[in-house]
Amino acid sequence: MMRTKRLGNTDLNLSVIGFGAWAIGGSGWKYGWGFQDDKESIAAILRAVEKGVNWIDTAAAYGLGHSEEVVGKAIRELSTKPIIAAKCSRIWDKNGNLSGCLKGESIRQEVEASLKRLNIDVIDLYQIHWPNPDKDIEEAWSTIADLIKGGKLRYGGVSNFSVEQLKRIQSIHPIASLQPPYSMLRRDVEDGLLDYCAANKIGVIVYSPMQKGLLTGKFSKERVKNLPVDDHRRQDTLFQEPQLDIHLQLVDDLRPIAERNNKTLAQLALSWVLRRPEITAVIVGTRNPSQIEETAIAGDWLLSEKDIADIDFLLKRHDKALKEI
């Protein structure tokens, strides 16, 4: 089985690779990844569990509820329910327009809706998706604390919070986890956030470790140009020139490091994130069974000191090229 790590001060032991359910929300909303076949999504979840993945990260906003519905269908086919992490605060109107809401009553409604879509009685880890609007994070966190006491939720976490925002809510109720973005292309968390979480026993589960596929070696300028019109990556500046050219060069430079270890670039990207002791686990977006076959292997691969040093050198060169744009 895949190695696991305890999440912060909780009794949740997470596999170091988690199933990310963003893309399986499908198309038809602003941050979709294009068409997705639900049967393939369910097959991917079932295969992930077979490979030792014991938790799924979803959100109400993914596919405007559709991701949670698909996860709910998949877990009904499993004899042992995986740990379920869900998120609140991103709500939508009848036209599918998303907005941020952290009012207590709204969160209570979101919890009930998510429990129904997931077809479960309690959510293991419930996270504030975005601290927006910032002025309401205390109200939202107090509501989550109440819902934990009421048995609807087991633990509360946050996503995309700063150190200052963590400090504001800490005294209300313990923070089980922080979910920030972290990859070779987005390393902001290294500037104090990881240290703070370690010092305060807050677990860290990372999203976008492969930077939406950019670090997998499966992208080229041509593939980016041909992304479906409803794939949100078309609007992501990391996928646009002049940045794209520099990122693709880094990926090419990383290839020999992966090859000398008989691993893929996707596995390298994941193992690089997991090298940090503060990281509990990484969320890996998965759309079909073959993807999890590849990425699950990274859960048990520890990079050597030479690998880490060589990657650091390439990242410094990459950063220098970005500054010269």
C-alpha cells in the first residue's frame, strides 16, 4: 500500500497522493477542463483506491455540484469509503455565475447540499475554498466549528489562506489543514507559509503539483493552441507566451533527471513537492484510470540529494529567464 501521513492534529492518515476531483466536474462552467465522461471518472476513482489512494478532494463549485455527484456515485461502489475532503464558499446563481460567500447560513446550506450530492452522513474534512470576502472568514470558521460539534463535519480546513488569515481564525477552532497551490512553477508557500503550518501543527495538502499538466511533459505549444474552447487553461497566463516558452524549456531540462531514475516527468513533479517534510499529501487531478496508474508510483519515490540539487539549479535558471521577459 502507498505510504500515509497524519494530517496535522487530526486522526486522519492520508495517502501521500490524493484524488483531485476538479476536472471530473466536466464542462459547462467557467473553470471546466472540457468534456469529461462520468463512467471514466468513476473508473478512475475505483482504480485510485485499488492503488492505495485513500482520500478524495472535491468541492461544491467543481462542475457546479457535478463533481460531488460523480464522487458520490463512485463511493457507493466501494466496500470501504475513502476519506472525503470537500469545500465551501464558492456559490453560483441560476446562470452558473460563481461568487464568494462566507455567511453562516450560506455555509450551512452548502454543507447540506454537499452531503446530499455525496450521499454521505458526515464530511471528513471541510475546507473554506477561498477567503473571499475576507471580512467574513471569522463568521465562516465559527459556523464550521459549530457544524463539527453538531456531527455534520469531522474536521475543518482552509484553502488559499495567508499566514495572517490563519492567525485570525486559529483561536476560534483548531485548523486541521491548509490547501495551497505548490509546484516547481509556484513556490510562494516556501516564503513562511510552510514554516508557520509546521510550527502550528497544521497539515498541508497541496493542489496543482503538476501545474495543471504543464509539468508532465505532455504539453507543447501546439497542444496548448488546440485546447478545447471550454478548457480554462486557455486563460491561464502560465499557458500563454512569453511565459509558456520558458516553462516548456524547464520541462525539457528536467527530462534527463526523470529518465535517469526511470520515472516520468509527472512522477518527478510530484516527488519534488513531497520532498518537503511539511507537506502531508498532494492532490493529483485524475480523469481516467491510466493517469492514476502513472502518478500513484510517485507516492513511494524519494528524490536523492543530487536530484534535488540539480532541480534547484534548473529552477534558478528558469526564474532568471522569467525576470528577463
